Amino acid sequence: YRLMFDHLLEVHGEREACCITVELLAMAHERACEAELAGLLAEDLAARRTPCLTALRARFSPDPAALPEVVVKLVPLSIYDGLIEQGEAA
């Protein structure tokens, strides 16, 4: 990751190098792909390429079929009135 940051500094300048590096580090952490992403970055470095963030996001995004379905059941707000009344009585 450090070598890629150095490469990005040379090619794109400080601001863009920082933005890209932060995105790469966040992706590696959030998607638990540190080693695999580091391998791809090493390939890009060897070819003197800037990593394609769009392609990397697509590659490391979760499979929509594997995502759990979340169902949220809302309770009636009147339930909270009972809690308020109990607090006032105490």
C-alpha cells in the first residue's frame, strides 16, 4: 500500500494520491480483502498503472444473493406512551 501511495504521488500529485489511498485502505478493511487487494496493487505497480477504483469496487463488493434480507417490524407508537406514564409515576 505504501509503494502504491508513492506511485500515486508521482503520477497524480498529493491530493489525488491521498484520496485514492484512503479509498483503497477503506476497501481493504471494510471488505476484508487486504491480502488479495495488495496482490492486485502489486500487479498494477509492476505495470506502472493506477488502480481502477471502479473495477476494484465491483470485484470486492458483496454478492447481492448472499446478503441477508432484513425485515423491520415497527411497533405502534402508543407503546411509548405507557413508558412515559410509568416514568412520571416513579
